[in-house]
Amino acid sequence: MELNIKASFAFLLLFLARLGDAQAPTAQPAVFDITKYGASSNGDISKNLSFNFLTNSTIQDITSQDSKLFHVNVNGCKNLTFIRVNITAPPESINTDGIHVAQSSNVNITDCVIGTGDDCISIGDELEQLHITRVTCGPGHGISVGSLGKTPGEKRCASHQGVVTDLHYEDIIVQNVTNPIVIDQVYCPYNQRNKDLPSQVKISKVSIKNVRGTSRTQDAVLLLCSKGVEIGDIDIAYNGKEGLAKSRCENVKPTFVGKQNPPVCTGAQSA
């Protein structure tokens, strides 16, 4: 699979956009509260909203509240835009991803506020040209490219061959975030981590630039078995009493541009 995501992302709190967008007319938001509706005839109330195979469409000025699982699921769409979407769920609610996008192209998410117990925006397989701007996330797990290569049936991303490329995170403010920057290719949920079985998904042309703010944990930057990464102008302080913020690296030599605070993967190549 090839991801071509060229934009600036928020991890857990706030994104400051570099580009201005035209303002759509203000509308009274529609509110979708799953607790007010019974189950459908087949008992499935797992998602508040699903958008499948839409083309040239805009979703704007809605609120999704307390979904049983994912709030918004996007699949097979082209030229789809989300504007001023608000999503809320309790911090302890698992698998309540705000917006999940997969097998789509040219998806834009802007001016949204998302706070759940799981991913703010989750990115799946066979996705190209996702643009995320001016998004506020938190609580939750931030903007995640997750679990790629896990399922053998993933289109163009089988567990032994896959590509994540052209992924760019820029101009981000983090406030009291747990591990603000993470690329983990030995990630396995539910304590099934196995360093002897790292991901076979190839990472290339990934950049993380101009990220600043504070970390809740001393490990502010984690780069584990990730290659093809460029790091630049990182300035993250640790809020705790144990000392300064740190980075942790395994099997990676990123390229550096500008300042790194904390120092990232000491001894790596500088551009």
C-alpha cells in the first residue's frame, strides 16, 4: 500500500495551519447522539456515521456523541471534505475512534474538534492524499497510522509487503501529551509485543517538523525500527520531576534538519 499524505497533522491537541481555507457559511450543527436511538434490526449500532463510496461530497457542522465504537467510518470515497465536525466520547471508552479513513483518496479534514477514548483520526490501508488542517485532538490517542500489515487480506498491504510513504507532520503544538512523537514498527496491542517479529511495512519519505510543547512522559520521542524518517525543529519539554525529556530509538538513523530538543537518536545523520 502507498500512502501519500501531504499536510500538517495534530497529534493530541492543536494544529496551527499555514494555509488559509475559504470559510463556508455558518450552519446550525446537527447532533447525532447514539444513546437516543435503539439498535437497528440487526442489532448493529457500533458506528454513529458511515460514509461509503461518496464522490465530491462535503460533511459539515455536525456533532457525534458517545458512539458505541467508531464515530465516523469512511470507506471507498473520493474528494470528500469534513468541515467543523465535533466528536466527543469519554476518555476511558475504547475503540471510539473519531474519524477512520481507509481505501479512499483526496480526503480533507479541517476545523474539527475531536476528543475520544481512542484515536482522534485513524488512517487505514489503501489511502492516498489525506489532508488534515486545524484539528484539535484530546483526549485520545492522536492521529494514528495504525496496525498496517496486521491483516493478510489488506489490499496492497499484506503482512510481508507494504509501503507507507510521503507522510508529513508539520507545525504542531502539544500540551502535556504522552509520548508526543511515536513511530513503532514492533507495535502489538494487548501486550502481544514481540521484537523478533517486526513489521514488514516499508517506511519512506516521512518527515516530522516544527513540533513544540510539553510531554507528560519523559520519553517524548519514540522511533522504533523505523527508517526513512526526517526529524526537524523539535522542541518538547518534559513536565515531570525525573529530569529532561528524552528520546528512545531502535534500529533507526533518521536525517536531522534544524533543532532537536530532546536530542533524537544521538549520532544519526544531519542534513
